[in-house]
Amino acid sequence: MNILKLSLRMLARDWRAGELRVLVFALLIAVGGMTTVGFFADRVQVALSRQGNQLLGADLIIFSDHPLAPHYAEEAKRRNLSISTAIKFPSMTAKGEESLLTEIKAVTEGYPLRGELRISEDFSNGTPPAERVAHMANRIPSPGTAWVDEKLMIGFSLKRGDRIEVGSSRFAVDALITQEPDYSIGFLNLRPRVLINEADLAATGLIQQGSRIGYRLLVSGESGDVEEFRKWAEQRLMLGEKIEGIRDARPEIRSALERAEKFLSLTALASVVLAAAAAALAVRRFTQRHLDGCAVMRCLGASQSTILRLYLYHFLTLGFVASSLGCLLGFVAQQVLTYWLSGLVEAELPWPTVWPGVHGVLTGTVLLLGFALPPLLGLRSVPALRVMRRDIGMPPQGLAGYGLGLSVLALLFLWKAGDMRLGASVIGGFIVAIAVFGVIGFLLMRMLTHIRNQAGGAWRYGLASIRRRAVASVLQAVALGLGLMALLALTLIRDDLLRNWQTSLPPDAPNHFLVNIQEDQLEPLAAFFKEHGMQLPKVFPMVRGRLTEINGKAITSEDYADIRAKRLVEREFNLSWASEMQSDNQIVKGRWWKPEDRGEEEISIEEDIAKTIGIHVGDTLTYDIAGSVFSAKVTSLRKVNWDSFRVNFFVVTPPGVLEQYPASYVTSFYLPSTHVELTNQLVKEFPNLLVLDVAAILAQVQRMIEQVTRAVEFVFLFTLLAGVAVLYAAIVSTQDERIQEAAIFRTLGARRRQLARAWAAEFAILGGFAGFFAAAGASALGYVVAEYALNLTYTFNSWIWLIGIGAGAAGVTLAGLLGTRAALSTPPLMTLRRI
């Protein structure tokens, strides 16, 4: 306890003496910037997930082919979650002598829980949907009335007030549905739609034994409560029941959300790098200034363990307090940022969770200790003889002394990344960068020895100063290089990555799918597209098959604990064949087949499906296709870019393997909103085709990309502030030495202007080194992150070298001259007396 009190007294003394200003400033700004990213990213991610849930109509849906047990709804209410129910089934709908097979949905009050249900009273047949006057529905259809979609309106030539027959009941058509949240989810809504009140369902007489009815329980609420309810419900699902969120329903939405989170995580990782660089430089200065104090304590009988504990408590308290203040700063800053973005981000951002603050305190404290502990171990071994001989100090740490800090930094990377592949990519990049920067730095120092004699005036002195402080100069250059590398990666590289992501989903990305095309319809379909001034898009063959065996062993859903794996085993897969791999696919393991492999029984499978079910390269899979058995060996796993919105398949074989089985064709194409009537003509001419409109999903993904781009751009301002902390810590870390140096030179007759020029030359060289390191590292890091973590094409940016070296030299020179004004203005006599 006495040691703790003494440590706190030392902390208060150091604070009053200004010893901790650099360290606290570096930690405060670094943690503040990091938690700003954390808090804002937390809010944006929740908002993006909620926007995705607007397409689902809820945060979570439980699907069933039988009436759901009441305990699901009761448990949801107990957890203060909002619920609504929907019952869907196909049925004939009639108007007079005409009839159409439609999708009936009966809903209860509160539907939809997320998103907007928009309706219109404008039933004019010639008005394009985009121009139809519509408003958000604040209720569901009244009893005795029905809302219909455009397909049914056109099919029956409906007007408002017309009556349609559904089963034994007649309904007055009251409104036209222009937007329904869950219409495009899952490719299940293929027919014209009718929406009615669940109170009218019994009177229709359509709920009978053997009817194909789908029951849904919609749930929404706070994300944490919904997730806890999901875990509870998944343990109680019965046969024929499944639970889905937006990520489960559509791979395109899941892919876009995951990539958005990776971009935001990448921004947060840059703050971690800057925090590490600032902490390392600030702690180095702190330990150098406490060598004399430790020597005095050793003379008075303090043991090594006592000194270690004193400073350990010192840094633990400092880290906790500074990190807590940094979290408070981050919370306030992200709130300001939220108001700043209120006119740009359409989504209402919910309040952040407490976890970014907890992470900030832990990260700041652990990061500080990771870089403080090695110097502390050196402080305890400062010899008592230093009281008489000031040239004796602790052994130099060098880069090896920061092994613990780098290890802590690596763990923080993996934690903050939230993705092992992204974290490992960035960690590997920084480790390689540190090693390469260090080696190149020392080689450049040796080269400077040979050119120093050829330089004149200030440049000669600047080169001599860097060579004299070789280890310190390399450490400063590496730290500044890492910080500048993070900033460059978040400016030029960030722009390239975001631009590539935006162009990966162009404005004319496919927004309609055609399913169930028969082989004899390919030529008539091509003629139809040509007649309407469009080219028939590429069609893909599709065979339906159910996975029954892996390596000769029969599998069932009971063999898997994961609910998604159970569903995948129960469902039929879409199989296809192709000689060439699509451009939005990438082999991650194995090999793609060669032309001579035609007819070979081989399979390429999507890696996520393979991981979920437990399939590996070399396994033999057996499928049941229309009663026939088909087996093939897995020769490759593919990464599929689902958010490209092109036709893709989980399972692909070479040509000459599946052609003997019944097949249909599928394609996707872009259709402007002003030509949506073309789909009605298409269905009339080809009644068997299923036209799937995914324009709502496409628009949602495009909005996600735009919002994430803006969020990253504005969050970067706080990362830039953390970069200033690194620069400030680097300049101040040598301030004491420069004050003494200035006093000696000025005593020998040197003028202030001469010293300023010499130091400017030194700072320019040091900044040039850092800029060179940063440009090289940012280019390599951008390539690794784009190609291997975000699956984007990396575009080399030649400007990064010019900007990196120029900004490094100019920025370090300017900051160095501003930071050393005190050294030049301190009277030499005062400095010499203190020495």
C-alpha cells in the first residue's frame, strides 16, 4: 500500500512538472480518435443492419410450414420485443370470369416492423411505378378490403373499389402496393400479391389440411435483445421451422454488410497504429527523463522490484485515467460528427453501445503497458553510479526491446479487425514494414556517412546529427513512417479502395432475374429482347439436386448442430456447368478445370457453403437429381462476389457432366424503372417464366456503399488528429537533448539562425525517410487489403510516392521547427547550470 501511495505521489508530481504532457496528449488523442471510430462505427453498423432489416420487414423472422407454438411470441413479448405475424400461401384470385394464381398474405397490426409499406390510390394503367403518387401506410388493410400489387392490377385491369374473390370471401380493392419491405427477399415472391387483414383469413376457407401455408413471426427491437432472443429460439426450433435475419436471407446483403464493416474496421485499425507509435515515442522520452530519479532511489536502498512496481502502478493509473478521458473525448467527438453528418446520412443513427468505450479503456491501458513495460524493465536496472557519472544509463532497447509492444499491437489488430483474414493481412504488413524500414534505415545511415563530407553548411550538420543519433533516428523514422503510412492508406489508398468498391456495383448492375427458362424458349426470348431494343443477357443452365452423401456417407440435417447447415442439407441446390469461371469468382483452394477435363466428374463449390457443411477439396459428393444419383469429386473452392448481383451458383461442374439431367436456364439483366411494364409483357408472352425484381435490394446495397464511404471520409479527420500526436511525440522525444545541444553551440558562438537551418535540414531528411517508408508501406498494405481481405482490384497510385515523401519532409520540418522553438529560446547559461 505504501508503494501505491508513493507511486500516486510521483504521478501527481510528474503531472505538475509537465513530465506527462506528451504521453497523456498522445494517449488521449489516440484513444479519443480510436473510440470516435469505435462509437461512430458502432452506430453506423447498427444503422446499416437496420436499413438492411427494412428489406426484411423485421430484425428477425421465424418461418414455419405449420402454426408456430405460442411460446415464441410469448418469449418475445417478455423480452420487450415488438412482434407481428404474417401468413402466406398461394391461391387463385378471381374477378368475374378471370382468375390468376396469386400470393396471399394475411398480416396483423404492426406489419411491417421495419421498413416502409407504401401504397397509392392511383390506379391509372399508363403511369410508371416510379412516377405514381404514393405514401407510407400507417396501418394494414381494413377488414373486408385488400391491397394489390401492380401485376394483379394490370392482369385484372383493376380500379379502386373493384371487388375480387379470394376463396369464399370478396374483398374491395382499396390501395395499390408500390413498395413492400420483404417482397424481394429470398426469391420467393414470384406471383401477383394480395395483402389482407388476418381477421378476414378464416372466412376465406383456404386454411385447410394439406394447404401450402407459410407462417411467419416477425420480431424487432434492440439489437442485443434480438440477438439474445435468436439464441433462445434457435435451441427450440422444430422440424419445418427456421429463423432468419437479413444476413441469412440474401447473400448480397450479407456480403455488402460484411464489406462495410471491414472498411470501418480498417479505419479503426489505423488509429491503433498511430496510438502504438505515439505511445512508443512518448514512453521512450519519459524513461530517459527518469534515469536520474531511479539512480537516486537505488542509492537510497530501493530494490529493482520496488522501482518496477512504483512505475508499473504509475503507468496503470495513468493509462486508465488517460484512456477514460480519451473515451469521453471520443464519445463527444462522435456526437458532434453525428450532427455534422445529419444531412448526409439518411438513416437515423441509434445510440452506440457501451462496448466501444470499454474497448477504448482496455486498448489504451494495454497498449501503453505493452510499450512501457520494456523500458520499465530497463529503468529498474539503472545503476546507482549514474548519480556521479551521467553518461551511464540503462542499456539501449532498440527495436528488439519493443517486441512485447508489437505483440500487444498484433493482438489488438486481430481484436479490432473483427476478421482474422483482415487482421492478419494488416499485421503481416506492419511487421514486414517495421523490419524492412529498420534495415533500410540503418543502410541509409551508413550511406550518409559517405556523403556527409560532400554536403555543406546546414545539410552537413543535419546529416551528422542523424548519424550521431542513429538508433534514435531510425526509431523516429520508423514510427513516423508507420503513422504516415496509416494516414496515406486512409487517404489515397482509401479513395482507391472505395472507388473500386463503388465501381464493383455500377448503376446498371442487374436488377431483374429470369428463372425457369426452357431450352426451346432461348431463341424466342432473344427475339423478344431484340424487339424491345435490348440484347439477351448471358443465360446459365441450372439443374436442381439435393446433397445426400459426403464420401459415401449419407447425411441428414440431424448430423449438424448449426441451424444454417441444417437448412442447407434439407434444401435443393442449384447446380450448373461452365467451361470458364466467371469474373466475380475466385479460386481460394484447388484448381479450375482445363478444356481437356470436359466430361470429368468434378465439382467446384462455393467456400462459405463448403465451410458450413464441412466439405473439403478431395471429398466426393453425391446428389439426388430428379431420382437419379450423381457423384463427383470436389476439385476447388470458390470465393463468390455475391454483391455483384450477377447469376452465380454454389455448385459448378465442367461441361459434359450434367447435360443429361433435366435443366432450365436463368439469367439476369438491368431494366430501368421507366421500363418496368416490359416485365408484364414478358410474363404474358412467356407465362412459365419467373421474373424476380431485386431493384430494392440493389438500391439498398448502393446506399450502404455511399453511406460507408461518407462515414470513413469524416472519421478520417480524427485519425488525422491522432497522427498529429505521433508527430508531436516524435519531435518532443529529442527536445531535452536539443536544448543541451543548443546551449553548447550557442556558447561556442553559433547563431540561432544557423542552428535552425541545421535542424531544419535534419528534420527534412528524417521526414523524407519517413515519407519514403510510408509510401512504400501504404502501397503494399493497400494491395494486400484490397486483394486478400476485401476482394477488390487494387489500382497502383503513383502520386502516393510524391505526396508521401513531400508531405513527410515538409510536415516533419514544419512541426520540428515549431517544436524546437523552446530549445532555441532557452538561455544557454540556464541550461548549463542545470546540467
